[in-house]
Amino acid sequence: MLTDFFGEWLIYRDLAIALAAGLLIGVERGWTMRDVHKGARVAGIRTFGLIAGLGGLVALIAQSLSLIIAAILLIGVVTMLSASHFKAIHDPDGRSITNFVVSLLTLCLGLLAGSGYPAVAIAGAAIITGLLSMRSELHGFLRKLGSTDINVMIRFALIALAVLPFLPDRDFGPYQAFNLQQLWFVVILVTGLSFAGYVANRIFGEDHGTVVTAVIGGAYSSTAVTAALAQRLRSEDNNIRTLSAGIALASAVMYVRVLLLTLILADFAFLPLAMILTPAALVAAIIGLLLLRRSGAATTDESVKTRNPIRLLPALFFALTVAAMSLAARWAEAKFGSSGIAYLILIMGSLDVDAAIITLGGLPTDTIMANLAGFVLAMTALANMAFKTGVAGFTAGWKNGRLAAAALAASTIVLAIAGLVSFIALDIHF
């Protein structure tokens, strides 16, 4: 008896949720079309609620009575919705096709709820309602997009969604060094950080100027930001402190990015790496903030134009680079032990810190000691900082670039000292 009551209660619950999903969508539709004259609206709050409720009943009939009857009812409902919206869509003053599509979606949500998936139905209703309510924001967003923005989104979608599901998740090749799915996942992670930085740059950069854009750009290429700001430093005598602050803060963000990637991909090396990088990151951040404060904190000057970060060929080249480094690391470990891996990561990581982190993360557990791994990654960051110091000083010139070069040099020196102290204190051996 109790089982029968519980089963009936579930049916009532599912139908109630179907109705609630339709009413939720109907509230948004009714409010959006509140100014439309009487008779011009095809469906409002009550109609959308009934459409979803009808979908729930059709699903219940299909399960309990007859699939044929349910199919006839479903065809009738879709035909009725199509006919009722046809005139409105083609009328000169009619509504767009959105209402018709939303009506079909509401019917589908009712079917889901009546079929035993009420959580999916109500969640779908909430998502659809939120999307519909953002009409003006989305249209405003589209008006701001350029061809580069569209290319960035399409390329990241290809990298993130069109490749990964079809790659095998197993080790193969010499030394079992390759796993295509894991390899492509880290490519998605790295390019995802670039994509996030680019999106944030487009949203906030123009309104908040050089400094905010430099900080955001540092999330995907502090070297590119340093080069771009150094070029401006050469010709902008009245904006030296602001531009120098941007260069310093971009490098501070770079340290955070390296630590974040290490935590995600090679967590065993995170603590020793953090002990070395944190003082240098703090120095870069403090100097950048002091320069910004003394500059008057310009927030409306021209934003930095950072390049499109999502490029398919470089992404593929990056994947090949990581694969080659993974194979080389396995070979070095087999021939020379952990010291061979350390030297290899140090050399290759000076060219690409991300690839070094990914290679470490792909190695078997206990292949290389955590302290040695953290030290080697810190030295790759040291090489990158030394390179950026030279870029800032050479590109901007001594007169205008000395503040930026000094800020980077100070962080580089602190990084070198922290690395030396760590090397001695932790008794690191190659």
C-alpha cells in the first residue's frame, strides 16, 4: 500500500515540476511581451505552463497506457504550435521565431519531467529562462564582437570540444610515453587560460586601461605584454610609471600562472616551487603597485593590444613539443636516472615553461624528487625573467625603460637568491 502511494506521489511530483518549468518560462515570455497589444501574443504565462504540463501528461500516457496514443497527441500538439506560430512569424508586425522554438523546448521539458527526469527539466527551464532574459545583454555583446573575437571562440571550441572525445585514453609508443587524450587535455588547459585571459581583456581592458589589461594579459603571455608596453615606453615620456607598473604586474601574474599549472598538472612539485617563486612574485607585485600609486593610477589610458592567443598551428606544434619532451624525459630517466630528466627539463623549460610543467606531470610517480622538480621549474622561470628584463631594457631604451627593467631585475635577483637558498637548504642534487 505504501509502495503504491509513493509511486503515485512521484507521478504527481513529476507533473507538478513539468507545470512549474512551463510557468517559469512563461513568466519571462509574458513579461517580455507585456507591451504587445491584445491578440498579437500567441502564448503567455498560462499557455507555456499548459504546454509543459501537456508534455508531462503525454510522457505519462506513453509509459502507462499506449505509446500510439501518446505519439498521436504529441503530433497534434506540435502541429497546433506550428500552425499558431506560422501566422505570427510571417505577419509584418509579428514576433520572431524565438517563441515557437521556446514553445517546443517547453514541451520537451514537460516530456522529460513526465518521463522521470524532473531535475533535468527544472534545471533546463532555469537555463532557458536565464538565456531569454539576457536578450539585450547578448545582443550588445554581439555588437561589440569583431572578426578576431569570433575566430578566437571558434578555434578554442575546436581545440576543446572537437578533438578530445575521439582520442584514445591509453599509453603507447616507445617507453609508453604517449597518451593522446591526456596530452590534448593539457593543451586545452593551457589554451583555456589563454582564452580566459583574452576574454577578460576584451571585457575589461578598454574600460580600465593599461594596467588591468597588462595584468589580464600576463595570464597568457607576460612576455608579449612586456614587449608591447616596452614599445610604448620608448615613445610615451609622460606615462613611464604606469607602463612600468604594468610590466611588473604582468610578471607577478606569470608567477601565479606557473604555480597554478604546477598545482593542477604536477602537484608533487608545487610546494618546493612555491617556496622559490613566492618571494619573487611578491617583489614584482609590490614594485608594480608602488609604481602604479606614484603614477596617479591611470585607469582610462589606452589598453594594450595583445595578440590573438588561440592559434591552431601553434597549438598543434605545442602538442608535438610536449610529446617529444615526454619521450625524451622517459629516455633520459631510463639512461641517466632523475638527473637526466632534471637537465632536460631545465634546458627545454627555458624555451617553454608550460611544456616543462606538462612533461613533469606526465612522468610516473617517484621518477624525479619533488625538491629537484620544483627547483628545475623555478630555474626555467628565472630564464624567462632574465629574458624579459633584456626585452624591457633594450626595446624601451635606457631613459624610459630603466624603471621597468629595474623592477624585473629586482624580481629576477630575488628569484635567483631564493633558488640558491633552496638548493643549499634542501640539499638538492642533480
